[in-house]
Amino acid sequence: MSYAWGGGTAAGPSQGIRDGRVADRHGDYNKIGFDCGGLARYARARVGITLPHQRGAQFALGDRLPRAAGIEALHPGYLVFCRPGVIHNVGIYLGDGQMINAFASGTFIRTDPVDLHEYPGGVRLLP
């Protein structure tokens, strides 16, 4: 599945939107897919949890796991975040240091290692 800036709803992939920058250069507004917040929103909706689309708002929800707890405290399904400064990405933890990730315009949804250099913590969300 393709990355699409602004794409993804609780019901599934959707058409991306214009951002006036990189996403437009990659044609995200003409793609059906997910951005990171949309993918997290969709996955949580499958288990009865309603999330906002914005990754920063998602970071403020649920039971927080601080960076100091390490990735050992994460369980599959927890949300993991990346930031230098503001939250710029959210993924879904799969286990064994890996997450499913809708990372950036021009990419596809993929599995990536959790970036410990940019990891501020995780979030556990329960229905």
C-alpha cells in the first residue's frame, strides 16, 4: 500500500491531500493510502478504539511508556513515536524491535526497526 499524505480513515485507506510541499511533488493527493496517523487510526478502529488522525494528538492519549522504559516495555500493537522536537511519525509496534510504518511521501507502508535515537516513548491504548 502506498503512503499518501493525509490519507487514511477509521474505515480504511483514503485519498491523500495537498500539503504544498514534498507530498505534492510525490502526487500524494492522487494516491489512495495512509499516512502514519491514518494508519494508526485505522488499526485502532479495528479493535474499537477511536483516535484522532494527527500523530501529536495520538501521542497524548493512553498509557504512556517513557523512553527510559526502553523498547523492552513495548508489546505488539502499542504505538511508537519518533521525534526530534515535535512528533513527526507514529508506527505500530510488531515485536522484536520492529514496527509497521507509513513513513514518508514516495514510500510504501513497510516494516522498519524502531529508531531508538528518535524514540520518545510509546503508548498503550485499550478499548
